[in-house]
Amino acid sequence: MFSNLIKFFNRITIKIIILYSFTLLVSLVISFFMVYSFFEIYLENKTKDELINKAKTYKILFRQEGIHGLRNQIIKEAEIINNVELFFKIYDKKGEIVLNTNTGIHTKDLVINLENYGKLKPDNYTLTTIDYFDVIVYKLSNRYILVIGKSKFENNKLLNRLMEIFYQAGVIVFFLSLIGGILITNSITKKIKNISNTAKDISTSMKLDSRVPITGTKDELDDLALLINNLLDRIEQLVKTLKETTESIAHDLKTPIARIRSATENLLMKNNLSKECSNLLVNIIEETDSLTQMIEDLLTLSKLESGTFQLQKEKVNLSNIVKKLYNLFKDYAAIKSVDLRLKIQDEIYIYANEKYISRAIANLIDNAIKFNKENGYVNIELYQEDQGVILKIEDSGIGIPEDKLEKIFEKFYRVDESRGVYSGSGLGLSLVKAILLQHDASINVISKEGEGTTVIITFPNITNL
Ligand code: ADP
């Protein structure tokens, strides 16, 4: 679960989307901060200007009509304005209140400490903030101080609205950036997927002629695809050369081996040979036969693994093929005191190359008999299931140690050459695997040392093809 989560966040797509959305959100926050600060300062300055202008207008009125005139005018104004938003106070030099329009719920109990403003000269003012109010303290004359306060409520309402818009924009930008991120990464990952699919094709089915599609957008990924294709061209050429070299060496070897064999046969025909000499010549013939077989196997393997060779396949009756092989191996098994048993469903068909698939199955039956014990058994089962056609070859033989199981498909690998007198080149199972790969079939080996081995092959159902 946790490792799945790590894997998910390690995906390039997710990393790009997160980075993209994060960058967009950070830019949005920074822009908002700048806009917000600008507005805050602008509104603050606007309020200050308003307060100064108002105080100056009242100062003129004070000069023209004295304190009574000013008082009457402010009372008149206070009646029509909302005293929650704006308040006026006039103090005399003793600090006694001459006028107070301070009646709103928020402003009623507002205390203005005039001590600090005592040193102000007439016509001078101080701007300050008391609770939720921007306040101007204006010295009208040596006798009177005018105080005008304006609530920050309107400004805060505006700033809060701005904040709300930002939150909404943030959510919209976040989702838009997700969609944008997905669109951008989709086009990138599609190209990367093309590259990895080609690599997968080559590694799983050795299709060396696969190439990465070039989209023609001439971007870095197209350059990479071109580079990989060039590399594949070279690898394909190299494999071809290697295959040709192997084939020509194998062909060159076949002729002298055939000559040795026929010369040995001729010698064996002679009558005057000692028993020891005859045995030696028979041994030589046997060795040349296994050498020829090994060369044949190597040639077939190199052809199958070249990636350029495709087996011709048709609908074949696997039940009949297995039956034929059973009849072929029956006597050999009897000689080895192994009970060869057959349990198959009739009329099971697969798409296969009869010659090659027979060879692969024969190899497995041969191994099951060869690596068996005296009075042992080999069960051959064939049946059809939803997931495919199953061929099971189970033996009661010497088994394969667990740590060697994954190596048995390697070329020339033999579990333990000192395990007995078993003949073989170690190429059999490599051939089996290469043949099965061409049939899209899977092979699974279960074994316990000393108890036996079960090989399970699953062919695709003909209906699934
Ligand atoms: P070989 O020519 O030696 O039979 P294979 O490629 O067929 O080569 O098998 C590789 C090795 O795997 C064999 O040498 C043997 O040690 C082991 N092996 C294969 N099949 C069996 C089996 N049915 N039981 C025990 N060991 C097996």
C-alpha cells in the first residue's frame, strides 16, 4: 500500500502535475499579496485624505462661524450620516467634551486620550488608529480640538471581498492547473510510453525490427526516439552479423564432423578390429552424433532468438501431437523402468508450428524420463481451462534444487554435471523456452529435490486469439 503510494508519486506525470499546480498556486498567492497590499495602502490613504479634507473644511467653518456655528453644522451632518461609520468629537482645552456624535454601538465607549495631542500647534493634526477607526485629531485653535473618526468597516469589507475572490480564483486555478498539467504530461508520457513499449517488445519477444514511432513534432523526445531507432538499427545489424557468423561456423563444423563420422564407420566395418578398438570407434560415433545434434540445436536457437524469424503457425490438434509423442516414448520409458502415463482431453486445438511444438514437448518428456528414478513415473496431462490450454508433465525423478530452478533455461546449463550419468548438452530447455515464446505460451517449473518435477505449460486458448 505504502510502496504503491511512493510509486504513484514517483511517476513523472504526477511530479510534473504537482510541480505545475504548485508553481501556479505560488504565483497566484504572490500576485494576490501584491494586489491586496496595494488595495490596503490605497484605501488607507484614501481614508486619511478624506479625514484631512473634512477637518480642513471644518476648520474654515470654525474660523467663519466660531464654535457654535461648527457645532450646529456637525450636528446637522451627524443626523444624516450613519454614526456607526463616522463620529465627531470636539474637546475644549480642559479636555471637556463640547460635542460628541459618538453614539453608535461601536463608537459609544471609544475613549480618546488627549494627553498625547496637547502639544499640537493650532492647524496641525495627527492621524492615528483607535480600535476599528482611522482617526484624525485636529487642533482647531488653542481652545478646541476636533476629532473625526471613520470606521474601517467599509474598507475591511472590500478587502474581505477581495480575499473571497482570491479563494474562489485559487480553487478554479488549482483545478485548471490540474487539467493543464494532465494535458501537458499526457502528450509527454504518450511518447515515453511509445519508447518503453518498443523496449518491452524487444525484451519480451525479441522483435528486433520494432521501432519507436516518430511523431514529427521535432522536440527532444522525437530526437530521443530517432536516437533509439538508430541504436536499434545497429543492434539489429550486429545480431544479424552474429547470427550469420554463428551459422557459418556451425555449418563449417558440420562437414568435418560428418567426415570423422563416416571415416569411423568405415573403420568399424573392418573385421580384424580388437573389441577395445571397436568400442572406442562406437564412442567416437556417439560423440560426433551428439556434437552434430548440439550444432543443430544451436542453429535452431540462434534462428529463434534472432528476432527476425517467425514460426509459421496453424491450427493443430495438440491432443493428437501429445498422443503421438506418448507412443514414441513408451518403449524408451519402459527400458528405463519408468511408468509413462497419459491423461488427456481429446480434440484440443492450439495455433502452433507442429514440428517445433512437438520438439519442445518431446524435450520435456525426455527430461522427465531421463532424470527419473527406477520404478518412477511420468504423468502427462492435457486439458483446457478458461485461462488457456494446460499441458502438465509431472515426474517422480531426482528434482531440481530450488536455487537452481531459475538457471535451468540458460544455454548449456546443467544442474550438476556430477549428478550422474545423464547425457545432454544443456541446450534443451533454452530451446523449449524459445519455441514457447514464439507460441505466446508460458512455462512454469515446480520441483522438489529428491521428489520430482512438474512442468506446466499454458498455451493461449484458440478463442482468445
Ligand atoms: P539437458 O540437455 O542437460 O537435458 P536441459 O536444458 O533440457 O539440458 O535441462 C537443463 C538441466 O535442467 C538438466 O541438465 C537437468 O539438470 C535439469 N532438468 C531439466 N529437466 C529436469 C527434470 N525433469 N528433472 C530434474 N532435472 C531436470
